[in-house]
Amino acid sequence: MKRPIDIKGAMNGSRLVTLPHLRPEVERALSFVDTSKVWLEIGFDHGFRLRSMTALNPSVHFVGLEVRKKRVDELLLWATEMGVENLLPWRIDARTAIHNVFEPGSFDGVDILFPTPWWDPKKREKRLLIQPEFLTALHRCLKPKGVVHFETDVQEYSALAFGAFEETSHLWTLVSDRAAQKRPRCERRSRRQRKCARESIHVFEFCFEKVS
């Protein structure tokens, strides 16, 4: 295995993938995404959307990344009980996975919905997701014309994320959400999406497409 890029983050960051007993998880993930169409959701929370998408898009493989063990265990149990084979929930920091696990051209698209803004400066430095370095690595992992769909109800985070995409604008082009018809069908909302709709909270949303 090549020497991983040093990434600080949750769960020991990049050091996680160097542990021999976790190598089978890495190999399983690489094998799972080796197919014609793969979609990634980062921070899937309760996994409501993934449950819907796996049923409505049986030919698509879905990967869900989440650091909270309870949420991953819940979705794994559900997938096992329902016999769902096109879903891989994985407990790993997304930055570690994107920088050090997944190969170029692994994904057709990525959903990043309501990531935590991490107001504490120390936690923000360690855990803030949408930054130019991450977007550069994510670009590598997408197939040509792959898309990144982002949502947040925090205006400051929206501005920060949009700024990060602009800083890497040679890699991305902004497209309307309606134009991203390649996104898989989904008939359920995440918990946060439902809360925003119920309480009329404004959601900042944009979609960027990979420039080949």
C-alpha cells in the first residue's frame, strides 16, 4: 500500500487506513465502487435518503460515509435485514477516504448535505470538510462530468463552501440543480431537510460539475 497523504481528521485521520486489521474494509470499498455507476453521500445521518435511493435505483451502487458508529451500525443492520446489496455504509472520515482510499474516477456524483460548520476554531481546523484541498482530491475521485451537490442552512458555511469551489474554479463549473439530471431518484428527505421545510428555514444549495 502506498504511503497515505497526511490528513488530520476524525478517527485518527489518514493513520486509520494504515492499520492492518482495517485493510479488508479498504479492499471491500474499492471492490464495491468498481462498477458502472456509483454515488456517494458524505455524512448520511440516519440514512433515510440512502434507503430510498437504493430501492429506486437498483443498478446504482451507493456508498455512505459517516463517522458516528451508531448511525453506521443502524444502516448496516437495515441493509442486512432487507437484503440490500447495492449499499455500502462505511465508518470513516470522508477526507481520509477521498485522499487515501478511492481511485480516480470512482464516483458519478457526491451529495454533501448539511455538514457541520464547527464553530469552535480548533475543531474547525481539524474537521471542516469543504476546503480547496478536499475539493481537489474529490475532483480526482469523480468521473468526467461528475457532480457535487451541496446543501446547508448556515449562510456562513454556504459562503465559505462556495468560496472554496471558486478557489478551485479551474476544476469545476456551476450548474443548476435541475441540469444535474444524472442524480439518482430519491423520494425521502434527510432529517435536516424535513426540519428546514417544516420550519421554513432557508437552504443554500448549489451543484458543481467536474471539468475534465
